[in-house]
Amino acid sequence: MTSTSAPPAGFLHGLNPLVKIAAPLPAMVAVILSRDLQTPLVLLALALVVLLSGTRLTARVALLLGVMLPLAVGVGAIGFGA
């Protein structure tokens, strides 16, 4: 018999779910406590790099990350008066 398994989904797929929840907590605290604009932007860019390199994205998810996420951030910034 031959195995017809799918290609690996990236390194994030094999991690324990608790690790996926606990790993962003220090970054969340850093964003909450930061007073400058560079810290959240750097952490957002790092999170996108990890997502893009650690998972296999569909076209729909790539569109959401590339277009809708920046649009939502912009609308939120305007809504909160930044």
C-alpha cells in the first residue's frame, strides 16, 4: 500500500494548542504597556512573518491577512481618534 498523506501544514500545525495560546501573552503585555507606535508595528510584522512561514495559507486567508487586516486596523485607529 502507498501512503497518500497531505504535505505538512507547517510547523505551527504540530505545536501543542496550549503553546499557541500562551506564546503570544508576553507580546500582548508588551503592546499594552508600550507608549510608542513602533513596538506594536514590529510585533504585528513579526506575527505576520510567523503566520506566513509556519502555515499553509489558502488564497482567501492570504487576502484577509493582506487586505482586510490593515483595513480593519485603519478603521479602528480612525474610530478611536488616533
